[in-house]
Amino acid sequence: MSHFTPTIVLLKEGTDSSQGKGHLLSNIDACVEIVNTLKTTLGPRGMDKLITNDRGKSTVTNDGATVMRLLDVVHPAVQTLVDIAMSQDSEVGDGTTSVVVFAGEILEQSRSFIKENVHPQTLIKAFRKACFKCRERIKEIAVKSNVEDEKQWNSMLKKCASTAMNSKLIAGHKDAFSDMVVQAVRSLDPEFPEVDLIGIKKVGGGAMEESFLVNGVAFKKTFSYAGFEQQPKKFTTPKIALLNIELELKNEKENAEIRIKDPKEYQKIVEAEWELIYEKLEKIVESGANIVLSRLPIGDLATQYFADRDIFCAGRVEESDMKRLSVITGKQIQSTTNGFTSEMVGECELMEEKQIGSERYNIFTGFEKQGSSTIILRGGAEQFLAESERSLHDAIMVVHRAMLNSNVVAGGGAIEMELSRYLHEYAKTIYGKEQMLISAFAKALEIIPRQISQNAGFDSVDIMNKLRKGHFEKPKENIWMGVDIENEGVCNTMKSFVWEPSLMKLNMISAATDAACLVLSVDETVKSPSLQDNNKISMEGRK
Amino acid sequence: MLRYDSSGKPFIIIRDQDQKERLTGSEARKANILAAMTVANLMKTSIGPLGMDKILVDQDGEVTATNDGATILKNMQVENPIAKLLVELSQGQDDEIGDGTTSVVVFAGALLEESLSLLEKGIHPSKISEGYEKACDIAVQHLISICDKIEFDKEDCSSLIKAAKTSLGSKIVNQYTDKIAKISVEAVLAVADLERKDVRFDLIKLEGKTGGTLGQTELIDGIIIPKNFSHPQMPKQIKNAKIAILTCPFEPPKPKTGHKLDIDSVKKYKELLEIEQNYFKKMTDLVKKSGATVVLCQWGFDDEANHLLLQKELPAVRWVSGTDIELIAIATGARIVPRFSELTPKKLGKAGMVTEKSLGTTDEKMIVIEKCSNTKTVTILVKGGNKMVVEEGKRSIHDALCVTRNLIKDNRIVYGGGAVEISCSVALNKASKEIKGIEQYSIRAFSQALLSVPIALASNSGLNSLEAVSEIQLKQMKEEKPFFGIDCLSKGTSNMKEQNVFDTLRGKIQQFLLATQMAKMILKIDDIIRPTGQY
């Protein structure tokens, strides 16, 4: 009996747990798998993905964060890669693919060390050090743009925007769009720029070339009642009332019941209800406003009332548009008409209803202050527009970031090659295992230029050779040597204006290192059975 | 797509992994291109004056017969994502230009078909895209260089009518092109602001009626509402009518708040009755006092009110829809009145004639409001043998209206019948020889794709398509004139200028740009992830 060892049940039935080296390697495999899916989207010759979900909605995209989100990843280790793509998206807006590809490559490089029984913590320590060195180097070599010189400053922002758009569908029109993006971002309040205040409106039909920037606010004609067409559609120097009031004849108190004893009183109640709404309408008219916008519906009675007085109105205006108008006019959105005076009414130079494609748009321009602008995006199909919007958003974020931090580095793999060279050299000065590991990190950095040239269909081995040679032989002169997409070769990407904000690269390197280290530090995953599986087991048990 | 790690253990990375499939690289591109080509081939037979119609039956059994590209695609309910893109493409063309919705799809399909052989040569898809973009630029420049201007004004609109006729040529109405083209142009001119080059389409109402033939389609200088007067004894015709437009019902108003009226005695009941009757009287009195001779009401009214209105000789129409109310208000200059107490003589609209007409032998009636004080509202009454014909007639007229509007906006034209496509193709071939590098191939492919439209046109017309197209190509090159096209109707000349077949420049440019954009987008996709078993 002494040999009897009882089985100890610690976890719920159906729980999946695996651990140890094998598990770590399996996690790395899973991450590399997803990176392989994503990596063809990198660079100016990167391809798009068409992803259809189970409800039949399809998306065409090239944006790393969007792809990662749509893939609907459930693998716990891979989830960390999704998270860094998201964080890069919200922090910097661009470089979401690079960050995932780089993290995957660090893991790939560490695989052989894990197999050789190097302790994961040693790897993590070395990678963190390498990451720290890289960040220092970026800060050291980043080129500072001259903020004083308006022209130079503008052109730097434009270059950053067009680099962000290089890989996207709208690359063919990047000149026009980068101009728009820079203007839009610069229209914001320089002290507290809020990217939300740049509206992007999509109108189907029409060619990309017909997209334009409205220096003000524009929104689609809202649902309207009879009488709307009688209202004037063009105003010069209008007075705009921004409201959050429902202007409709309705029951003011829900669930209330009026008990009427005397039939004569009946009429009075009806009158009272009418008075309530008329009072509101009169107050608005008295304030001198000739454009009335409300977040809540404006009913047929009010529409006709305003039409009668040559006032334009729009109900159910989207909150974001109301906010933009509120910021740009400097007036608050009013939620009551009590005490509504002419002081609470905003002004602009021109308001016009315009036909854009098959839609009608209300366009407000000529505000005294800056603070908001709207990009009207045209294009053939909905998915095309959706992807263009994502690309513009990336570019806007990049410009926004570049404005806060004006340092730039050269893209096209140049900065990565420089960092790789720098780390290789640094590795030679230290002893121990770390030397190998830092070199591995340096090698991982090379994935960016390699993938860019591979996606472009170039001979990547050849190009990598040229890049390495250039960087190692003349580190000073060739510091910005990167992949030349146009002529299948290498060139100084700083001179060919492939510029990226250094902040983006800083974030990319630390986020990727963090994610890689997180995956490496895991040696066991315990996965509880999902509710469905659990039910299945208990059902089977009952049988 | 099941994946294994290096030790052979399977792992699940994405949700429902076993129910998803993935196509990558050239496999994905081919699948996409094939899907697009299938749609394009389906549309090919609808191009041109002898193009055929398609019957579409939707899930409710509703039948549509049409050869309008956008309508066909919209009603096909395609599920393949790439085919959906093409549907949106033709929708985009429809929204912006309103014409050429079939050609744009056929052209996009041809561009992709041509790219297939380029891909097989090993050219990188983004190189192909760049080449297409360049080719599109050249083609658009060429279009601008060969375009002609047409002149017209309010009196002489013959050139506009000719343009409308080209658009109507392929439609079911082609027997009556002369008449319908004239109606369309007149309708547009009636509402157009020639100085601002703006046309407000919402002022043109298209009303359909079954019965009669398409040839009896007429233009009414005013508005038709498919309603009748509320009482059969009311006068059928009112001259110099003063119209009151009401959005309140002819009944005692009720509070919106929930209420309860306690009647506990006969006296109170009588009182209530009296109040109500007084109310009716007051209402009709107020209307009468304002000087109105016709009443249009958005809501209904009961027999009591109806009787009173008849007594006071106030012809009235009930349940007029909101959009009609709005149009009438604009046309007659009336104000919409929400309460009887607000009715004043100033708020009445004026119309020269309000008539109740009956159609054919049926007892269906409608009210025609003509000679409104503000004439800028017109109605086109489309008649036809059955509902399908009427609906298709409406769509065709819509196309013709769009063409006319586009010409008012921009009076530059290019010649139809495939003439411009051939001309651009010739120009591109020439240009391609001066361009270095791989782009040359894609430019040539673009020029080849351009020919797909004339080829489809010729084969739909029963000609030997390749022969006909190459003949025109030769002729254009020899004489260096861009207006030779396919003689679809065997009129004996291939000179489109003489045949008066033309398209708007804007529409053509839009077609080229949109099709190129779409081809580029589809070429850029190299990875498809979708649920298994679909499509």
C-alpha cells in the first residue's frame, strides 16, 4: 500500500495547462505564425488584406492594428502582439505593422538560445539593455527640424505625412493629401491639439482627386421634415445657435396623466402644450440666430416655424460635429432656452448647403478662430473610403506627433540599420552571454529593411548586403542609408525625404521589446475550459 | 487553417480557426480577379443601343427588368466581397454622374483581366498599379484634348436633346427617344439655374402610372398628387386657386400628454359635444376667412369636417404625403401651417389651376396643380403598359436627366459609340513607346482594356466585334480624327459626330478614374481570410 499515490485534482476538469521549454517554444511559434500573416503589409510595396468576418462584412486594409483586430486572435501569447499594435496605434498612430513584425523577429532570434537552454531571464535582461541603447542612439542622431522657419517646418510635417501614406491605397495622391493633413492639423489649437476635432467625412462616388479640405465644419444634411426645403440654404455671416434641445410638440412629462373634470378646461391644456414649444421657439428667434442646430430632433412644427422666418435648422446633428462647432465658435452647446441670449450665438462668415456626390452637405467656413477642420473624402466604394480614412487617420496622428516633438529620423529601414550597426559594435565591447544576445537583437532589427525589400519583390539578400556594407564601412556618411524603392537599390533616405518622427521609432522599439520579453517570461499557461466546453463535459458526464 | 508548432502540437491562434480559410499571394489575386471578371462579363451584354435587358426577381418575388448597370448590380445581392466592390463602383458612378454605370464595371473587369497576364509575366502588382495610374493620367489628358464643346441656351436646346437621346438609346424607351429626350431636357431646363450651373433634382418629380404607352409620357408644369378630393361633390376644377397647406388634422386637438376626461353628468356630455362642434365650425370658418379656395391637409378628417367643408365650398384633399406637401409649398409659395389660428391670407399659395383628373377607364384619380406662382417645379408622368415598363422608363428618364444636368454643369463632350475609348487606346499605345521600364507593359495593357467597351458594343450589335474595332482603329489613325466609333444601328456611317452620339466629358473621366481606382485596390490585395464554405 505504500506505493499508492493518490491523483490530486487541482484544476477543473477540461483545464488546459502546459508548461516548460516546450510551451515557450510553442508560444514563439504561434507569434511567428501571426507575424508571417502580417508582414506582407509592410512598406511602400506592402499588400492589402481582405478579411471577411462570419457575418459577411469584409474589410480591405493595410493598417497593422486593423488587421490584428479583425483577425480576432484568441491565443494568449499572440494577444500580447495585438496589444502592442493597438498601443502603437493609440500612442503614435503609425508604425503598427513594424512594431509587430519587429517583436516577432526578436522572438524568432531568441528561439535558438532557448533551445540551447539559455535562461529566458538572461535573454530579457540583454534585450532590455539593447532596447535602452537603441533609444539613446535614436535621441542622439535624430535630426531636429527648425521650428522657427515656417516654410521648413511645414515641409517637414508634409514629408512625415507622406511617408505614413506611402504604403497605403492613397499613395498615388499623397501630395495632395499630405497637404490637407498638415493644414488640418495646423488648424487646431496649438496648445491643446485634439485630433478628434478634425472631421473626416466619406462621400461615395467621385474620384480621389475630388477630396478636399474644409476650413471649418461640414456635415451631411440631417433628416428633415416638410418645410425644410423652404428654408434658405446660404447665409453670409450667419448667427449659429448650438442646442441640445428637442424642439417637438410632445408630452413633456412621460407617464403623467392629466385628469380633466370640466370639458371647458380641455382646450386650455392643449393651448398650454403649444405654448411650451412656442415659447422655446420664440426665445431662439429672439436671440437673433438664423441657423439653429440641435443634437436632438427638430420636429415638423419647428421646421415650419423656422421656414416661416427664414431660419435654417438641422436636428439630430452628430455629437462630434456639434463639439467641433462649439470649439470653433467658442460658444457652449445650450441645453435650455431659458436665458438664451444673443451672446450665446456663434458666428461664421459663410454657411452653405452644397451637393457633394449624391449627398447634401452643410458647410460652415470662415471662423474667426481656428480649431477645427473637416476633410471630405471621395472615392468609389465604401471599403475604399474606409481604408482611406484609416490611412488619413494614421497620417494625422503622425503629423500631430511630429508637431509636439519635432525630431525626425530617416525611414526605409535606414534607422534600423544604423541601430543594428551601433549595437553590433557595442556588443563587441562587453563580455559574456550578453554579447551574443545583443547581437541577436541587432540582427532582429534588420527585419524591417529586409521585409520592405522582400515585399517590393527585390533581391533582399543583395540589398541587405549593400546596406550592411555601407553602414559598416562608412558609418558617418552612410548613416541614413536605406532601401531605395524606386530604383531597387540603396540610397540616402533622408535625402529622398522618407522621414518619420523619431518618437514613432522610440515607441516601436520599446513596445516590441516589452512584448517579446513578456512572451519570453511566460513558462506556463493555464487555460480554464470555456463555458461551452464545460457544459459539454458535464452533459457527457451525466450520460 | 490548422497550424502546428515545431513539436507537432496544434494551436489555435484566432477565433474559430477551423472555420476560416485563407488564400494568399497569387492564389488570392487570381480568385479576386476571377470574381471581378465574372461580374463584368455578366454586364457586357447590356452595353450599347442593342444591349439586352435582365430580369431580376428578389426574395419577395418582385420582378425588375432593366439594363441599367447600377440597378442590375444592386438587385443581384452579391455576396462575394470583390463583386460587392464592383457593385459599389457602379453605384458610385450612378451617384456622381448617373450614366455609364455598365461601362465602368466592364472596363474595371477588363483592366483586371489584362493584369492577369502581366502578373504571370512576374510583374509586381504595385508596379502594375503604378502603370495603370500613369496610363489613366495620360488617357484623361487625351480626353480633355479631344473633347468638343456644345452650345445651348434656354431657347435652343437641340444639342442637349441629342445628348439625352444617346443615353436613352439603349433603354426600353428607345422607340420614343425623341419625345422622351425632349421631355427630359425641358424638365431640367425648367428647374436649372443656368448662371450658377446648378440643377436641383428634387424639384423634378417622377410619377409613374400603369396604362397607356410610354409614348404618352408627359411633362406637367406643376405637381401631381395621386389623391382625390375628399368629397365626390366637390368641384373638379378650381381656377386661380388659393391653397392652404395644413399639417394639423381637422379635428379637435388633443394634448400629447396622457389625459383622462371625466364625464359624470349629461350636462357635461352636452357641453363637450357643443365644444367639439364649435371647434369644427371655427376651423372651417378660419380657413374660409383666410380666403383659401383649396385645402391640402397632411392628416385625415372625419365625415363631420368633410361635410362642413363641402357646405363652405372648400374642396379639400386629405392624407397628402410630407414630400408632396413640401414640393407644393415650394411651387406655390405657400407656407406650411401647423395650426388653424395661424392661417393668414399671406400664407396661402397660388396656382393657376387645380384639377382632379381621372386616368383611362379606371376610377383612379389624381390631382394636378398647374401654373404655380413659382413654376420651378415640374412633374414627369411616365405611362406604360405594365409596372415593369413604367419602372424601367423612370430609370431611363433619370439617366437622361442626369446627362442633361451634367452638360449644364460642364458643356464639354466626347464622342460615344466607343470612339473615345478607341482614340484613347491609340494615344496610349503611342505614348507607351516613349516610356521606360516595366510601366510600358501596364500602359499597353490599359490601352487593350479600353477596347473592351467598343468590343462589347460591337458584339451586342451583331457585328464581327474584333473586325469592327480594328477597322475603326485603323480609320482613326489614318484620318487622325477622334470621332469614329462603332456604327451600332447600321446607319451607314461610323462618324459619331454626324450620328450625334456623345457622352459627357465629366462622365467619361469619372469612369476612367473610378475603374482604375478599383483595379488598383483589387490588385493590392494578396491575402484573403474568410469563413470557410462561403462563396
